[in-house]
Amino acid sequence: MLIISEQAVRDSVGRADAAAAVESVFAAMAAGDARNFPVVREAIGHADALYGFKSGFDRGELTLGVKSGGYWPGNAARGLTNHQSTVLLFDPDTGQPRALVGGNYLTALRTAAASAVSIRHLARPDAATLGIVGAGHQAPFQLRAALEERRFQRVVAWNRSPERLNDLAAAAAEAGVAFETVDRDTLCRQADVIITITSCFEPLLSARQIRPGTHIACMGTDTAGKQEIDPAILAAAEVFTDEVAQAAGIGECQHAVAQGLIAAEAIRPVGDVIRNADTFARAAGTVTVFDGTGVGLQDLAVARVAVERAVAAGSAVEASL
Ligand code: NAD
């Protein structure tokens, strides 16, 4: 078995690699060639932790595995990341473990890749201003990946606690893009693409704020009860997702579906657009929403690339069980 450390993942997998892997596995999911298995997520009654598994199998790439981990809210006080995860890949022919891959950086990369892929396929080609709602751990990853998909000239951002926006400002500066902290009305008025990446349980953006032609990637809602945007936005938009059942159950779409504002059948897998099975021609005034719920196959796809790259770079460690 191979061990790919967090550092080896950082050193070997780039944003373009992650976006290509995620784009390809979204297409495989939509084609029925790759399947996510039911997610387990439980409060363990210790350290306030949420722990679970996301797993799946990609028949085309022969990638079988599981990402296990969760959320330990006390970790930051210990100098550790609150989100902790590890990926285990198996040989689909024998069930033997193939590789153990550090999953923390990989999770940030694959989540950023998902909103970037949605921008690639759904946002207006002339999108010039990027809006970011949220400024936690994940936000700079979303920003950097998004900047690679369009010629964005400005980033406008909002966070509940504005002092946390420094990391986003630094990421924009690093990319040579102008950055401004704004209120949410201004953000929606100016941004052509909006990424929401918060842990919020109520709508932060209302339908009256959203301009025609906007693309919104909702990335924070991955659990029952969470919410980032007004369900009325979804009712009036073309809605896409990574996995329809998960969007309707635990994604941003959960509220609109529960309120009968949209039918689960109306939510489209972005993978269909990637494969051209469902060509999407954006009309000028259309609002598009990508509900990025986060699926195990994204993790496995990027972990597979990490293994390939780390082996090539000589940073994979061989171990036997
Ligand atoms: P974080 O804890 O570092 O940051 C949380 C962010 O949410 C901060 O910007 C905070 O200000 C904001 N926030 C929290 N409560 C809020 C409220 N009531 N109103 C407004 N803003 C609020 O978390 P992170 O690592 O940046 O992740 C952000 C969210 O994305 C989390 O909820 C996480 O579960 C989710 N996530 C989703 C995926 C996916 O694939 N969809 C992957 C990773 C993380």
C-alpha cells in the first residue's frame, strides 16, 4: 500500500489537476459510470465531533474508496484544522488497500474545483466581477480556483465578521485582481458570479438582490438545515448540482424542494452539461445556480490524481499492512 502525506498532496496536485478530475467524475456520474454510496454522518457524542464516510466507485477510472473524517470544533484551539479527513483507495479487483491519502488539503481543492467547474460550464463568458460570500478556511480556495475560469477583474466580498476577509484580500492580491469589501446589496449588484461558502442556517441573499445573468455557486450547504440563499432564487433559476438526490436532501435545494418551489426532477446534473448530453445555452437574463453538495467521488478522483503524481514525484511511501 502507498501512503501519500498531506504535504505530498500539496506538492503534487494543482488546481488545474483537481478541476480536470472533478469535471471528469461529474460527467462519469451523470453517465451512470460512477456512483456515490450512501453517506454516513453521525455526532459521536465526544469532543462535539461529527464523523462520517463518503464513498463510491468510478467504473471508468477503476477508483474505489472512502473518505472518512468530519468536524472537530475544538481543533483550532489545538492548532489543528477543524475539518479532518483521510482517503483510503482500494483495488476494485481484489478489495486490497491501494493507498492512504491525506484528505484535508484535498477536500479544500476538490470543493474549490466544483464551483470552478460550474463557472466553466454555466457562467457568462464575459463575467468580470466575482463575488464571494464567506471568508472561512475554504473561501480563498474557492476564490483562487474561480479566478482561473474567467477573466475576472475584480473581487467583491462580504463576511459576517469583516476582519476575517484578510485572507481573501491576500489571495486576490496574489492573483493581481482588485479586491473590495462590500455589503451584500452591493455584492449582488456588481458580481456576475457569486460563490457562497458559509456555515449559515438562513438565507444570506434574497431574490430581489440577484441580477439577471448572475451565476451563483452555493457551496456551504451540505447538511440538513443549512441554508445560504432564498429558495425563491432557486424557483426562478436554472438549477444544477453535482448529485440530484443529495441536492434535494441536504444541499441548498432542500428548502425549495420541501416548500414545493422546485421539483427534484427539475434539478440538473452539471455532468450532463459537461458531457453535452444536456446542452445548456444561457439566455441573457437567466440566473443559474450550482448547488455544490460535495460528493465522495470528488475526493476519490482527486486522491487518484494525488497517488499518480506522488508516485511520479517519488513522494509516495510504500508500506505493508
Ligand atoms: P469555516 O468554519 O472556516 O468558515 C465558516 C464561514 O461561515 C465563515 O465565513 C463564517 O463567517 C460564516 N458563517 C457561519 N455562520 C454564519 C451565519 N450565521 N451567517 C453568516 N455567515 C456565517 O468553514 P469553511 O471550511 O470555510 O467551510 C464553509 C462551509 O462550507 C461549511 O459549512 C462547510 O461544511 C462547507 N463545506 C462544503 C463543502 C462542499 O463540498 N459543498 C466542502 C467543504 C466545506
